[in-house]
Amino acid sequence: MKTLYGGTLGLASASPAEPGGLLRYSVGKQWVGYSQAPNPEAIDRLDHVAFATNKVVALREYLVAKGVTVPAIENRADHSLSITVADADGHRIEFIERGKVEVPASPDSTVPAT
């Protein structure tokens, strides 16, 4: 991975951004991070994918309206807001809105899984 991300793609190495992280490569505000696999024998080692958004509240409302099970908005230690959903294979898909100070009030509109 050092050869690909650092050499071929020329991404800068940086300190891990998440607990348990081992290695991170970044370009602008985007980055790729690596950490130990929870189960070293697992074939599928994808932990999660994260996307930046400017409107996490509206995105949550949209996903709920489409029948997606979405938990309450999380207020993270870095003052960002996030929601995490699962894809069809059970991988976590996280949406993050950076730089907010508090979680806006929203009704509990979680849709049960079908």
C-alpha cells in the first residue's frame, strides 16, 4: 500500500484519523486509512466507507423517506455530525457533516428493517 498510495499516486502520509488506525494517506480533505482487521482470517476486510455532506439532516430525512433504517444523528467529539447506515452486504456507510457544534432536534423517524 505504501508503493501504491505514497509512490504511484503521490499521496501524503499522515497520522491516523481514527482510533485503532495504523496508516493514512491523504489528498485534500479526502483520505484512505488502514487499521488491523478485527478478524485476521476474514476474507472481507472492508470496515466502512465515509462520504462528506453539507446537509446531514436533509440526507437523513431523504434516506428515511426511501425506507432506509437510519439511526439518530451522532454528535462527534470533533463537532461534526454523522449518520451511519448499512449497505446490502452489511458494510457501514457513514455520512459526515464537518464543523457543527450541536445535533439538531429531529423526530425519531427510524424505519424498521424489512
